[in-house]
Amino acid sequence: MNSRAARGAAAVETALSMLVIIPVFLYALFLDDLLRHALDAQESALSTVWDYTVQDYAANPTNGEKFAGFDLVQGYARQMYCDHESGIDSFDNNAPRECQETIESEVHHQEVVAHACWLNPGSQQVQCTLNEKGAVGAYNVSMHQSFMDAYGKGGIIRCSARIGVQNYLLQRSVFAQFAKVDLAKDKQNRASGVHNNAKNGEYQGDPHGVAGNVYLLPWERLSIVTDTWALTKPAEFRPGEFSKEQGDLGERVAHVYKHQENQGFTQMQQEAVHFVDEAIQDELLDQGLKLDGRPAGDDPREASMSIKPFGNGAPEETVTQQGSSRRYFNNEWRDWDRNNNEKTQQARGEGYMGCKPEERC
């Protein structure tokens, strides 16, 4: 009698424990899928925003883009992640098959418990914006602003994505005869098609989280600041050379040098012509030294610069002056003071600007 009673008690205890064990086991499977889908949505936003760090900001934008490649980057990202992850990409007729909304295109939906889909209400594939609240680094100075308007094509880039998930395993109420508490959103029928279910989904925010039939995962938001004045092509100019192509360093230097608010330039240009012309009239200078037609290096009204990409040796420029050649460094390699850049190259990995205590540099 005692053993029979013990077996009966064990059976009752097992039955009662199943009320907890079975839902916990099913929810563990469901939460595993949710975590994976959250990482997929995070990957789509994170990888997209970092793709903007390798764009050519010096190139001319086309088709109304804010800068070259701005729309293409997020457009390609949406095609890559239309199936929620980057590992399965099948392109038919130059378009990913996974991006179609038919049942035949649901081959990427292999989960058992929870299916994520961008078609759920409230979801959003990755989208990016540029400078929503004004340009980054604006100083409200017209000369500075004119340069930004002409050459500043970056700024704060923000990318966001949010994905919705539907339940395909959990019953709304487990062991409903014992409790009247809803445990999950409505279970979906796979035969109706994951995409169809998502498009017809209903999301409702409620304290218990079971209203509607869509679980909206948290927003994934990331942002970066890009260099608005970045040049991706090496610049090389000899004294007297002007701009070689639109937007290059020569054009940018001339833009600032000759800007109407550069008071030094506006006050100098007319005076320089007057000074040279008067010296010629007084026969202090030869007639051939008139500023008009002179090389940029001899005409203060034109910007003249020399820069050379760093190679094996220190950059320098040879200029003929008074019948002899003289050498000048054409970058900050030598500043005839501490020569910090030279020290940095010679002591790479040992400190900032060649100084181990940064505050001394």
C-alpha cells in the first residue's frame, strides 16, 4: 500500500511539474530564436553604417544623392539582409530571390519556433540618414560654410533597423484547463506562408506583451561621424601648378585663399598689381615682370602650393632662386622646430609624435 501510494504521489508530482517544465522548455527554444533574430537585425544596421567609412567623398554625387554612394550603400544592404542575415544570398535576374514576397521565396525561413520578417507591421529594414539636425562642424562663418557647401559631403550618418517576430510553436495558453493566463501571442499557421502572416500581422503594445500576434524587437540604432573634407586620392602639386580636376586639393586651397572674406587676399590683390606696375613705371622692374601672365608662384593673386605624397624619403621640393637651387620640405615633415612628424615616423609604436609623455609634444 505504501509503495502504491508513493508511485501515485510521484505521478501526481510529475504531472504537476509538467505544468512548469514543458512551458519553460518551449520558451527556451523561443528565446533562442529571438536572440538570434535580434543579432541579425543588429548586424544589418552595424555593417551598413561601417560601409560608409570606405566611400569616395571626393567624388561627385549622382541621381540626387547626398554624396557619392550614399543611397547605394543602404540599398545594397537592404538587398543583402532582406532574408535577415548575410549568409544566404541567391541572385536571380540580378535581384535576390529572398527579397520576393512569395511562398516560394521563403526558403530562408527554416526556424521551428519563431520567424522574423521585415514585413511585420512596425518593422523597418535598415535605413540611413545624413545630418538630420544640421551640418556637423558648422561655425556660422561664411568663408568656412562656403567651403563646407562645396566640399563637405559627410557628417553624422545614422542607421536604424527593427524586425518583427511571430510565434509558430507556442500555444497562447498551455494547459488551459488549469489556468486562464495567456502565455504567448497567437500561434501562426506555417501553411499560410510566413510572408503572408507577417503582412497581415497585428502589433499591439500592452503591459503583458501578448496582445496582437507580432513581437517587435528593440530598435537597432548606430551612427558614425565621417570626415566631411576627406580626400581619397593622393595629392601631388609642383610650384605653379593649378587644380588638375574638380574638387582636388588645388581647387580647395584656391577656394579659401581667394575667398572674398579672406581679408588678406582682398586687400592685397589690388595693391600688389599697383605696386608692381608703379615699380615698372619707375624703371625699378623690367616690363616683363608684370603680374598678368606670370606663373602662380610669382603672382600673389593666385594660390601656389607644393605637396608630394610621402615615400621612402622625406618629401621635399627643389626651387630655383637667384640662379641656384634650394630645397624645401613640402609638408609638415620638417617644421624647423621639433619636427614631430619625422620623430613619429622614426619611433613608430613608441609614443605620440615621438614623445612618450603626450603632454610634452
